[in-house]
Amino acid sequence: MIQVKRLAHATFSTPDLDQQIDYWTQVVGLAVLDRGENHCFLATQLGEEVVALERGAERGFLRRIAFQVKPGSDLGELAAKLNDEGIQAERRTDISPGVKQAIVFTDPMGTMVEVYADYTFSPSSGNQIGVSPMKFGHVASRVHDAEKMTKFYCDILGFRVSDWIGDRFSFLRCGVDHHSLNFIKHEQQALLHIAFELRDRSAVFESCQYLTQNKIPLVFGPTRHVVGHNISAYHRNPDNIRVEFFTEMDLMADEELGYWEPRPWHEEMPLKPKVWPDDTLRCQWGFGSTGTFPGYP
């Protein structure tokens, strides 16, 4: 089994590269690392690559998702483990400015997965431009079979199940954060949203004002979720990708303890990974009478 340590970056297609670069740099506050006629790599101001763009007809389509394993890991050994599981993997070089070697394969949904061990940080500017997130937080996808996708990422890539809502909505972690991946059962497979962590709740509220000033309406929030308990606000970017800014996500600081670090907003103490009822409200602070929000399964 491969032991993923963190969510690294995601690659999206766009028919309007310039428009997307403008959004990611001027609104979100990412820095351009490498730009060509048909591609662009972007990083946080702290030096972590988070978004790659490729020119293509499909707007906002998730082409690839990258993860980092322990630095110094033998990628050949990891590829052999994948082959033992019947998963074809190949070595690729220079997949991004900071990644020289990676193994690449596809998950059951057909998304290309890139796994690398060693990463070279880009120079940190120390500036705050736009919203300026600290890191790439998670990727949520609609899938036909949430159980199958959950099992693949746990059995093959070492993710742990944090929570389920019923049997249709899984939350998976690869580090201390409550989730880096979500899989939601849905008849139409597609990207649901991507999320970026901000420094604190004031930064989330400030991001809402900044989006408003840039004439980008919120689609929901700010609010606090129930599962994961992150404070969140959502908007859509020009390619119609739903983007979440969040903070205060639940943390599993010690896997052997087996419970989330206690917080005053938890429904029980200690709060442990579990299957929440299927009718669990999405948000503690509510939305109308249901605690849900439009367009979300």
C-alpha cells in the first residue's frame, strides 16, 4: 500500500487560459510558477504548487490530481506495488516545476493520479495578494459508487475514513486534517468542489467581502459544517468550479487516540470517526430550515 502524506495539486482544463490565470492570481492570490501557450502552474505565496491549468475545450474539468508520499520513497517500489494490485503505472518526469519524478495511474473514476516523493518548493514571496490561501485543502467528487472509490483510496493509497453520511458521502484523510478527499454518490460523475484553507475565521469573512468587491457572488456561507466542522464560504469561479474557502477543520492529531481534537462546537465529547445519519444537516448554522444549500447533493 502506498502511504499518501498530503494532497498536492490538481490540474484543470479551461478554454480561456488568460481568464483563469487572472482569477487564480488576482482573486485567489496564487503565484505563477510557469506559463506557456497552453498551460500554467500556480502556487500559494508560501511556495506549494496547488493548481495547474491546461488549455482544453472542457471548462473546469479535473484532469489530474497529485499527492506526495514520504520524501525519499522509492517510486519504482511504489509502481511495483501498484502492478501487484493490477494497476498499471508508469514513470514520468518533470510533471510540474517542483516535481522531477512521479508515477502516474488512473483511479476507478478515470481520473489520472500523480504520486511523487520529492518536491522543490518555489520561492516564498511573503506577500498577501487577493485571498491568499495557506494550502490546498480538499477535492470533492460526485461518483457512481462512493464505496468503491473510498475503498480504492484507502486500500491503494493509504487514506483513512474520517466519517460517512449514511452510505453515500465519505470523508477521507491522509494527514491530520479531517478530509482531503470527498466522494458523494451521484448519478452523474463530476467534480463537486475544491477547497483552500485560510489562516483563520476572520480571513474567511474577509474573503467574502473581497469576492463581493470583485463582483463574484457567494453561492453559500459563511457557515460552519457539521461533519468536519470547518467554517466555509463557497463561490464559483469563471469556469464554474465551486471553490470553498475554509478554516477550523477538525484535526486528528494522534491516530492512536482515535478522536478529533475537542472543540466547543462538537456535538459529543470525544468525537470519533463515525457514520452520521443520512439526514444530518450540512451546516450547524443552518440555511433556511434544512441546513443545506442549493445545488449540493
